[in-house]
Amino acid sequence: MTKKQATLGILLIVAALLAYFFVARPLAMSEHVATPVASLPLLDQTGSQKIWVCPMHPEITQDHPGDCPICGMKLVEAKGTTTHEHGVHVDSATVQRLGVRLARIQPGVIGQSIRSYGNVVVDENATFAVQPKYEGWIKKLYVHAPGETVKAGQVLYEIYSPELYTRLRTYLSSIERRKQLLQTIPTTPDTESDYVMEMAMDAANDRSKLHQEEGVSITDILDMERTKQAKEVVQIVAARSGVVSRIEVKEGSFAAQGSPILLLADVSRVRVDIALYPDQVAQVKVGDEVSIRDAVGRVAKARIDLINPLADNNKVIARATLDNSLHHWRPGTFVDVSLMVQPHEALLLPRSAVLVSGRGSTVMLSRGEGRFLPVAVETGMESGDSIEIVEGLLEGAEVAVNGQFLLDAAASMSAATERMRSH
């Protein structure tokens, strides 16, 4: 035996002695703690012990019929008083001193968590250009810098356009012809109102088209109708609300028909571009839930609606869309992202309820009245403070979520003592 092996052996012996004297032995020597489960007498009318036991798990015993919390089988009445004495009994005072808390295994949704980062950007489908319907010279701009908020109907610029001036004169001429037509066409009391209504509707349609389709401000239109004079310089208003992302012209410059003057972005909905590595992409799919947190701690929930099939610099971009009607999410900022992938229904317990050792995963199953039983379980996914129980317990079973080390040590000592007595 080498010196290193001898030292390791001594350390293991010391650790075992410490565990015995400071954990298992004090609980086993207590008058209320470490009482074997089967030693609690359950008597029928004849004075003999009456116990119900699980055929598959003999360590599950109780003094009344029921179902096994491990396999769900019906408990059967035991013949005689022989049972498996594997467990520990702790009185209520000791439970309070140890601060033992119980949790019930319950169904829920769990999935694997992936953490990454994202960038808030403007949705390209919500970006639009403000373009003149007629060529001309920009006489005045009412927006001066990117980032300004524009509302629908707000004046954006003034333009001098000979072509637009001709269009306005034509509009005023049509109004005048309608008035003359009403005066020259003979009408009867029955048809007069019909003519008047039809002419009024035509005038309203022309005015709406001039304002909504060609962008001339309603103020200028009403002024021209009142004065019967076309304006050489007219105000053009915004057809939609948005935020100025770029200004393409300056005051006094010439603007061709269809060339962009301003670029506006509708930021009532924004896009979050999420960076994923190739090994993460294999687990993510469209529709997975994503949690997005900004620098001030604001959190929003969304779902993946696009995964780019192309990688850039060994990263793949997944996209989620957020409602931004309150303008909380600013394009150009970075956010923390957490994705839940492979979500599924499962039986869940708090992670602290599971003891992991070289023998596997174990929980301390509560059998009521201070009785606890170590039960081996098979675990699955972990997410946050929850862990999936794949096998070993059924829904509704109660387990200890703290103090399990002391309870497990006491149960092991109790079982070892009973084995020594049996021999």
C-alpha cells in the first residue's frame, strides 16, 4: 500500500466517524427520532397488528388502505406483523427544530433553458419612405434630425412644384364647374336634393384624394377653396406615424418624383435578433417561448417566429417580435435572452428535494405523522428551481425539501441497526 492510499483510507475512516457521531448517532439516540417505520404498532380489534403494504415496494406501509405513492398499486393487508423496517420516524418538535419543509410533486411544463443575447432592431417591414408625388423644390423642412417622432397628419415639408400647382388649379376649376352645373341644369323639387348630394360627394372624394393620396395639408386645401386661388408652395403631411430614421434632402434642394425625402420607421412593433451558436440552434424551433430582459430589468415574453438558415461568423440569428406600443424597447440596444426549448408536461419537484450521490438520486418521501422513507428516483430536465421526476414517484406524493441529509443518515443508521439485530 502506498503512502497516498494509506492517507486516503485514514481520511475516509475519519469522515465516517464524524458522520456517525455528529449526524446519525444523535438522531438515532433521540427518544423520538429514528424509530423504524414498522415499529409503530397498528392494531385491529383482536389486538394484533394490522398493516397495509405495497406488493411491489414492501417498504411502503400504512395503517389504512390506499395507493402506493411510488407505483400506484393498491396497498394490500399484510398477513402477520412482518414488514420492512426501512425508514425513520421524527416527532413534530424535532421536525420544527430541523426546519423540515415538505413539497408535493405536481405536474407542470419544463424545458431546457438556453441563455444568449439579442439586439433590438426596427422591423424592416415597418419602414417606409416619404416620397413626393410631383417633382419640385423643397422650400422648408419641418423635421430636422433622425429620432424625431412623427404623427399621421403632421406637416413634414413645404414644396414648390409647377406640376402640383397645375393639379391644384385643376381641382379648383372642377369645384367651380360643379357649382355652375348645379345652376344651369333644370331641376325639380324631387331631383334637386339628389343632384346636390351627388355633387357634394364628388367634391368630398376629390378633396380626400388630394389630401390622403397626394399629401396636401387639409389647411391649404380649405384656404384655396375659400380664396379660389391655387398655392404655389404647399404643405405636405405624413400619411403614417413613425420615427424619422433618415433625412435624404435639405431645404432648397430639388426632389424628383418618387425619390425619398424622409425614411420613417414604425416602432410600435420591434424585432429582437437573437444570436445562437450552431449547437444551440439544433435544439431551438419556431414557436419556442423566449424571455427578453432589458438593461433596467423590464421583461417581456415572445415566441421565435424565424430562424435564419444561414450562419454569419459561426452564429445563427433567430427572430422574435415584441409589441412596443409604449416605446419601452429602443432599437439599437442589447438585451438578455432566455429560451425554453423542448418544453413538455412532466412531474416536477423543487431541485433542493433531490439528494444526488454515488448511489443515484434519492428523495425523502413523507408518509405522514413524521415518518420519512428514502426513495430512489430517476430525474430528467432541470430548469430554474424545478427538476423533472421521470420515475420513482407519482403525482401528489410529498417529500422533504430540506433537512434530507439528517433524515437520510438517520434512516440509514436505523436500517443498519435492524440488520444487526436480525443477525
